[in-house]
Amino acid sequence: MHTLTVAQLMQGLRDKQFSSTEVTQCLLQRIGELDAQYNSFITVDADRALAQARAADQRLEQGQTTPLTGIPVAHKDIFCTEGVRTSCGSRMLDNFAPPYDATVIKQFHDAGAVVLGKTNMDEFAMGSSNESSFYGAVRNPWDTGRVPGGSSGGSAAAVAACLAPAATGTDTGGSIRQPAALCGITGLKPTYGRVSRLGMIAFASSLDQGGPMARSAEDCALLLNAMAGHDPLDSTSAEAPVPNYTEHLGDSLEGLRVGLPREYFSEGLDAATGECIQTALKELEARGATLVDVSLPHTQLTVPTYYIIAPAEASTNLSRFDGVRYGHRCDDPKDLHDLYTRTREEGFGDEVKRRILVGTYALSAGYYDAYYKKAQQVRRLIKQDFTQCFDEVDILAGPTTPGPAFGLGEKSDDPVSMYLEDIYTLAVNLAGLPAMSVPAGFVGGLPVGLQLIGRHFDESRLLNVAHQYQQHTDWHLQRPDSAAGGSN
Ligand code: GLN
């Protein structure tokens, strides 16, 4: 039961092969048995999950089903859940139980899904390895000595280890796609504005976007159907109509033009990873696609540009954590200044402090023009690169990451080498585009991800290409040995 996809679970529930309570119980049991080795969950409220599952079973019994009725979904601990701790991976919010649900959580609730638990993540979603969490690092189910990627590493590990059929993540600079790639699952970062950010704790507001992480493109489509749509309470949420994302999964790839950005296949890309990507591209060609050489000339500037803009936005977003209204508060403050400084000193970890320092510096008088304004100008050029490519091709394809999962601790003392891990993912967020990572092979027993990038609001096309690819490959069906034990 634990290896079934969302689509298979939906079918099984409708056919009464099993109940939502049975599925939820099985997964809760697996989490209890296996998660000590992955650390993928921060909070699991079994009673609440089972109560939701029982309610779903009643609705199934009465035939009042909505698409995801009874499907257990794990949520990144960045989405506010009413009455349930929402920590964002930080000591600052360790004691925070929000008074409301994020729109995404509401949408899953309205679609009938069960909240399985809240997943571990890099502190405030800052990181590419899930080592910056206050709750400890998450371990990659394919090799527990390696990182699962970040910042949605808990969600990726939980799905890979068959502790959850699907999960939510957020992607500010790659945090859905990169962990999806390193854990061998499928992840979709939607167009900026496609999914509501209300109640999704803000990291960098002009880049953050929530999306689905699952075992297949079809499952991502089913989840996106629930998540996408205009939210009047989020002024950056788009009013564009929401298509049915499963409708075009079966379309042929005949005539599809796939652009291969030259800069994504140059030095810096691990050779064996590059070979997996080439093999995947041949598969797309065999399905009727044409491969076209294209260029994204400002690729080298994406890391410095992102690492000015994201910290700048983070430094202002995180100024709200001051010990006054909610979250951590230091003991016995002497005065207001002491309250602020000690609360923030104690509540934030090193990476978050580093970002606040960089961001505050980049925004300060005298440096604003040289850094922040310049970064915004380069951001425009990066966006234009994509616009030009999309005149010629329908989608872009390349690697999600420069190589497979690295060892725990390997890059944690070298922030710049950690930031370089994001070289192929950051530009997508700077341009607001949708993109996916799809399992595309293994290097030394570790998964590799194929990245697909689409035009604004063209998620349907990405899902179609990924689904067709998955109809002819079985990389997404492979399971790590470590997940073989446990209840099923
Ligand atoms: N790795 C990037 C960072 O550390 C992206 C994180 C994200 O997408 N949330 O900022």
C-alpha cells in the first residue's frame, strides 16, 4: 500500500480495496518504524490524521467524493496549519501554532486530503542540503550518509522512503526541484503566482512558490489541480484560469521543440550525470521531440544575483521575528533592545543570520544602488534570456543539479560551494517560470534529475512531457533499499 501513487490510491479508495484509515494507519506506522533513520518529519499528529481519515471514509461511503478524498499528504513545515506547530525548521517558531491554515492547506482540506504530518526543512527554507534545520539534518533514503537536498528535503525524503505518497514543498531557488532530483522523485515548481502564498512563511516574497512533490508527473498534476488558483487574500496570486492539469498528460510529443541551454551542459556538470541527461533527451527525441541548441547567456550571473535579491527580501521578511508578538522570546530581557537582540541571537541559526547580514548590507544606504538595484537589473536580463529562447522552443531541458547527492557535512563549512549547487535552478525563480525535476537515472546508486522548464503558466506542457517520459522509463518507480523494511 505504501508504494502506491496518488492516482492508484484514488482508484483503490473508490473501488473499496482499502480505506483511507487503513492507508493512513499504514503510513503512520511506517513513519514510527523508519523515520528515525531519515528525520523527515518534524511533527506528526496521528490522532488528527486518523480523525481526518475516518471522516474521509465516511464521505467515500456516502459517495460524496472530491478528487483527493482520503489521500494522505505530508506538508512542508513552512505552511501554516491551524493549531499545529509550524516551525519553518527554526527554533524561532518551535512554539508557534498558527491560528489559521495556509490557503494551500485549506485547498487540500477542501479536496478531501488527510494531513499526514509536517516535514523537516532547512531553517526558513534557506539551504540546499537540509542541514540547517533546528531539528537536525534530514538523511537521503538512497544513502543515509548523504543529504536529501534542500530546502524541502523532508518532503522529498518522506516520499522517496514511502512514508507519504505525496508532499508539498516550496521553491525559492530550487527547493522543490533539487531535493526531488537528489531523492529520485518528481517535483513541480509552478509559475510565480499560480499557487497562493498566504500562510506560507515568507523567505523571499518575489521568488517563493509552493508546489507538489510526488512519485509521478500524473500525481503532481492531481495535486496541482488542488493547489492552483487565484487567492484574493494574496495580492501576488494570478487570476489566470486554472486548466485541468491531467487533461493533456496523454498528448503526443510529436513536433515538440526542446531547447538545450548550452550553459547547462558545460564545465561544472558531473560527467556521469550529464550522460544520464543525454540518455533522457534521446528518449524525448524518440517520442518525436526535436532538440535545439539554445543559450542562456547570463547563467553565470544567476548565483550572485539570487544571493543578493533573496537575502535582501529575507532580511526584511524576517524582521518580524522580534520576540514581541509570537515565536521565541528570550528570558528576562533587560530592555527592548536586549529583547530584540537576544531573541534573534537565540532564535536564528547561522545560515539565517548570514542571509540577514548579507541582505541588510545590500539594502543599506550607499550600497543599495551597487548591489540590490544592480541585481534587479541583471534579473531583467536573465528573464529576457528565457523570453528569447521561448521564441524558438516550447520547453527547455537540462540537469536539475550539477551532480548527485553529496555527503552530509561535505559543503556545510563552505557556503559558496553550497550556493553553486543551485546554478541550474535559480534562474527559473528569478524569471518566475514553471519547472519540474523528473527522475532520469542513477549515478553510483544515487538518483539524477532531469529538469524541464516551461513558459509562464504552461505547467500542462511540462506535466505532459514528464508523463510521456515516465510512460517509457521506469526511473521514477525505483525504490531505495532502506525503505524496503517497515509495515506495508
Ligand atoms: N538553495 C537556495 C537557497 O538556499 C534555494 C532555497 C529555496 O528554494 N527555498 O536559498
